[in-house]
Amino acid sequence: MSVSKKQPIRFALILLSLLLVSVCVKAQADRIEGMWYNDVKSAKIQITKESNGKFYGKVVWLKEPLKNGKPKVDEMNVDEKLRTRPRLGLPVLADFEKDGDDKYTGGTIYDPLNGKTYSCKITYKGKTLDIRGYIGISLFGRTTTWSRAE
């Protein structure tokens, strides 16, 4: 093959390489995505970014998954129809949007221990997340710290 015929092939390969690198960078996970222990390490929550660009979290592991020999259910939910759904796989974080480098706002957190849903904001701090649930304004709330489950 002559040198003049190799140039377009070489150019196409370089272009393809740049395109692949660009796709890989875009597909990179956000810093809060992954597995997190709750504050007392009784559950692992998997946080994912969905196709709508928002972040969600669900329970994927429980330290004590059984109650009276049966899988734990969402028995404290204020909606009686939801009280039989399993705690494993239970959605606990919903609708968070990235708000700056380390903040995620606009979402809610569900507390299966009392069956209530609260407004919430998340602050990323490296290997931990500050999870602040509140009613109305964040001044009236409680912050717990979740740790990365590796």
C-alpha cells in the first residue's frame, strides 16, 4: 500500500480513537454513584443516575434481612397498600439533581423505620455523604453520614 493511501486510514483511526475516548469520558459515573452504607451500617444503598439525569437510591443489602423468619417488608409505610413491599430493593432516595460540584438537591428520602418521606439534600465529602432530611426548610432537619461501601 502506498504512503498516500495510508494517510486516510491513519486519519480515520485517529478520529475513531478520539471518538471512543469522548464516549468513555461521558459515560464516567458521577461521584455519588455506587454503594453506600447508611449511618449505622444496617443497609447498603445503591445510588444511580437514571436516564432523566436525576439520582436515585435503593436498598440492595440488609444486615438483618429477616424478621420472624420472613423477609422484612415496608410495614411502617403510611400508605397501607405499600406495607407488603420488600425492604430489599426499596427505593429510599429519589429525584436528586446535581447542584454544583458537591451538592445534590431537590430530592426526597424515605425512612422505612417510620414510613415517612422527607425533603433532602446530599453533600458529597469524598468517602462520605452528608444526608440531610428535613420538613419545609433544611434548618428543621437531621443530618446523617453515609460511608462508601467498597
